[in-house]
Amino acid sequence: MSSRGNSQVELWETFSDMKTINSIEIVSDRNLIYCASEGGLFSLNLNTGEVLKKYTNITGLATLSAKSIKVDNHGRLWVGSGDGSISILDLSSDNWTYIFDIKNSTEQDKAIYDMELYEDFIFVATGYGIQKISTSDFSFVDAPYYKFGYLTERSKVTDIKISNDVIHVATSTGYAKANLIGTNLNNPSTWEAYNGSPLNIDVQAVEVYNGNVMVGSKTGLLYNNGSFWLIYPNSTVMNANIKDIHVVGQDLYFISNTEIYKTNSSDFSVITQVIPSGAYTRIETLPDNTPVFGTTDKGVLVRINNNYVDIAPNGPNRNSFDNLSIDSDGILWAAGGDANGGFYKFDGLTWTNYTTQTHPEIGNGNFFRRIIAGNGIVWALNFGGGATKITGDQIINYNPGNSNLPGISGNPDFCVPFGGAFDNNGRFWLTVYVSNVNMSLWTYNGDNTFTGFTNPSSISSSNLENVAIDEFNTKWIVSGEATPQGLYFFNENGTVNNPTDDISGFYNNSDFPGGGVTNINDVIVDGNNEVWVATNNGIFIINNPRAAIVNPAQKPAPVKLRLISGNLAVPFTEVCNTLTKDVLNQKWVGTVNNGVFHISSDGATLLDQYNVDNSPILSNEITSIAVNPKDGVAYFGTLKGLSALKTSAIEPLSEFDEIVCSPNPLILPSAVDLRIDGLIENTKLMIMTLDGRIIDEFDSPGGKIATWTNSRNLNLASGVYIVVAFNKDGSKVGKGKFAVIKK
């Protein structure tokens, strides 16, 4: 048992989709409904349906994936997670307590699928059996219950129901029950098991209804009347996927495939569909015996004013963030990378989701893999559905049916754009992953037409992916899955319609020194016009990209990134998925299994690293990164949601206005350095006393904010100090002041 530390959470935020409901708990004395989802926990008003609070790994939960919830006999809400951690919310004090015993165990499947209260104990269903935990002191009672009768040991337990001092469990290998009074649940013989078909595999739900034990699996529904196991007497549901069973008032409700039915013990053969078909997950009962339904895609369905309303907090459409981009207004755009995900945007307050259901004009399908913003335009690239251009409120999808974009061999309507970038003239370039016309690089002409460029022999069968464009308008393009793999470069020499002067070349994986490069995953051009390449074996830099187009046969050799550690320059060898630069030209590298590396502009110094062990970042597998120059927020895309970190990488002002110092006063000794905000580009700074004596002078990193490094440890006298800021030629000057209090 432990409580949460508070080291970094004030700098972080989590954004997630909470529409996939795993568990529902009614807290009638507080007029609340709590919903556990893959994107966290939220509460809503029982009568109005208003979402009241959201809980993520930043705001209370030990981890984001909330699998099961249960209120105990002390007024605390238990939240079981996918990684085995248990977060316990005291509903009176709003304080959190944590249990990590299951998470820290050596078991393979630690997920918590259900929890059931009995007297002063919580029975916890896990991927390896059942744990019994005291609600008084959070101690574990007994060893884990691994074996239920003759069922397979360590079977996953998916559902628990306790009725009349008898515990009923649904497991991956069958059903079992045991008396809770005067028995030893660690003894397998205490349990009475049954695994006759269809309860021999993937049993998912159990309920007790008017003396009958109702048990459902992925392949059917049986019930026990106290003497015999009986097939459910209705052909519609007897062999269906039964996902949940729940008593609502005098009736029995159950989810069968995509339908919810109710029946009555007077005649089980009669079933009535109670709500239109949908992707349902859970059933719960309100105090007035009205049912509440959980779904995978709409949140929770609550009956408000005699109508069912689907309710979920505003958020992204999915927890998958395959690609990120920031537009000129500072709005974040994200491609889901999920076949049904679509794409989403975030203005700092509200998420807007784009799918074929909400915006049919985006094209055919929702499988958007890349999104590129620039020049007031956003291009969303649909794997199979073409390229969609968003300009303000206007959305146009280009595909082989309405443009000259190519399809693929065998399916001329299947168009797979996969990467894109704007050049220095504002022209948009995009790659096509597979093409039926031997053209993998295209450019948009601005008149609803595209120009394609015939593949040279060096890339005749390549899968072209991500694109970056340097100051000479050379396109640097990742060549992925198909042979040859490597980095392609191309320059049309400013003549889109004249292929005779085009220049191109190719870096094979073997051209990257040191060996070990088998995959190139991303490419950017930084603020110094250097080409940075993310590979499975670290980062490589092409320092002089112009030389590549001057003489492609003598292209400049990539240089492996090395980070200074002590007196040594150590090769950076992480498996890198993605990278980007911020307004300070500092680099952010997303890796496959080690989180994010924040690197200095010259690539020599590791400024910071963020992973699941030292920060609230959602995953160590980073799929995309974008840093917003408007507010300095760095966004880290994962397949589990979006993490955001406040940084000082904010674009500089064009003119000095007010220079603000914080903390002010600076109380020495201090835990933090002085932060100076309100700077223009490439500011020089002087710290002075009131009588004009210079204490220190230094350059800003280039953005709106600078830090007076090591000011926390200086031996400054108490008093008022002046900050003078000016540009290189002294034509622009700004001033600020701060106080020092020396303890």
C-alpha cells in the first residue's frame, strides 16, 4: 500500500478516449455513476447525466486502463487496472491510496477483470485466479485462489458474483462455485466446477436470478436450476456471445452479441430486445431499477427524460495517436492510425473528431495514418482512402475516382498516401506507399490536380513513407518495408513539369556507418538545415545536405549521434520511432521501448529522458511527437493515449513588451532557477544591480523564455535586481525586475 508522489505531475497532462466502458458502479447516496474505461475513470450525475470529473494517471489513477470498479463498505471506490495496480479513492476526502502487490507480482496476466464486495473483504478477479483483500487494512487474506475444482490452474477469472454466502466465478476454462462460510478456498476440492460446453472456454458472465445460476460464455448461455445444467431455451441466444448478465428489478438482462435482451423467470424462452443493437459491454442498475449500459464506442447509455443518451467525456476518438502535427494557430491535429479511428484535433480546450460518420466528406474509410499541417491547410492521409485537404471548414477528399492520384495493382480505387510535407514555396508533397503507375512521389498543384514523378531505378519497388524538406527544397524520404530500404532524396530543381533536370539519390541502410541499421523510421530537417534520421540503431545526421544534390554520386556520409557522458562521446543506440524539433531547435526523440529523449540543439547533450518509470508518460513506445510553439507544450503520441508536457520552447515575441521574472521574489537558497519570460528571438540578457553593476550576462536559447542557470545557488544579497534584454544590434531593448530575499 502506498500514496502517490507529487514530483512532476503539475507539468503533465493526459488526454484519452473514455468511451470504451469496462465497468460501472452506482453510488446512489452521492447521486453518482462511476464509469471505468480504457482511458481512465469518470463520474456523472445520476439524474442529469452531466460529466462531473475525469480521473487519469495524472489526477489520481495509478495507471490509465481502468478495468473494474467497486465501492467498499467504508465509502471508498476501488479501481482495478490492466497492469494489476489498484487505486482506491476515498469518496469523502477525495484522497487516493494504492495497492501494488498484484502489479509487482511475478504472475503473467495481472489485469483485474472484476471485484466483488463480501463483508469486510474485496474478492479480486485476476488473470491468474482470485485475491482476497481486507477493506479495513488492505492486507491480502490467504494465498491466491489458483485452482477451482478440476478447472485448469491459474485460469483467468473474468466475473465474480456472491449471493447467499456462495461465491460464483466465471473463468477462461469454466464455471465454479464455493461456500464462503467455514471453508478453505485454497483447497481445490472446496470448489464445485463445471466446464461442459459451451462453458468449457471463455466464460465471461455469471449472475444469480430467482434461484437460478445464469452463466454465459463467448459461445453460449446455460443456467443451473439448483439440480441440473440446462441449455437456455431460446435459439437466438443459446449459442451467442454472452458478454454480461445482470438482474434489473424483476427482470434478467443480458448482452447477446450486439443486442441487449431481457427475460423473466416465468418463461426464459421469451426474450425482448430492450434497446437498438450496439457494441455493448456492461449492464448496471440504478436505484429506480432502470438499467444503465456500457459500450465500446459511445461511453455509457443512461435514460434521461425517458430517452437513452450516450455520455462520455469530451476527448479524442481513440487512444491511438499514430501521427501528430501543429497548425499555424497552435491547434493540434492527430491521425489515429486505427482502422476506425479517423483523425482528431485539439484547440487546447475541446477535441473535435473526424470520422466518416461525423464528416462523410473526409472520404472512404477512417484509416488515417499521417496528418500534416502548414500554410493554413491540413492534409490528412488515409491508408486506402486517398488524401483529404482541410482548409478552415472546407473538407475535400482526393482519391483515384476524382483525381489523378494512383491506386494499387489489382485495386485501382485503393489509394495509399503515407507521408507529406510543405516545401519552402508552400507546395505540398506527398508519398504513396504503393502505386500502380510507378510513381511514388506526388505534389499538389493547387487546382485539384497532382503531378507524379516517375520512380528512378533506385526506388522502383520501394514503399515511400515520411518526408522532410530542406532549405534547398530537397525532399528527404524514408523508404520502408520493400526493397530497397533506406533514405531517398529528390530535388525537382524548381521545375515540376520538367523531369530532365531532376536530381535524386539514395542512402542504403548500409550507408549508415557502424552497421546495425535495418530500419529507417523517420526523418526531419532541423533549424540548421541538417537532416536528422531516426533508425533502429540511433540517430544519424547529414550535416551538408546540399552536397547530396550537387553530386549525388558523392553524397555526404551520415554521422552517428553521440551524447557526451563525462568526458566521453557515447553513441546513441536507441531504437527510434520518431523525432521532431522545437522552436529552440532542440530535438525530441521517441523510442520503441524507452520513452522520450530530449536532446540539445547540437545533439551533444541529453537534456532529459521521460519513461514510465520516471514520469507520467503513458507508454515507453512513442509513436509520434509534436511541440506546440505557441505555448511550448510537447505532445507524445502513444497507442494508449496522449501525454503532454509543459516546456519553455515557446516561440519568441516580435517586440519586447513586459519581461516577467519568476519566482518573484527569488528566495535564496531556492529549489528552482529564475525564469525570464517575454523575450524576442536571440535575446541577450544582463542581470544588474540598481546601481548598474553587472551580475551576469548570457544568451537566451532563442525562444520566449530563458532560465538564469544556477541562479538558485548564487550568493546574492537581498534587494531588487534589473533584467535588461536586447537583440544583437541593440535596436530592441526590454526591461524587467525581480526581488531577492536571502534567508
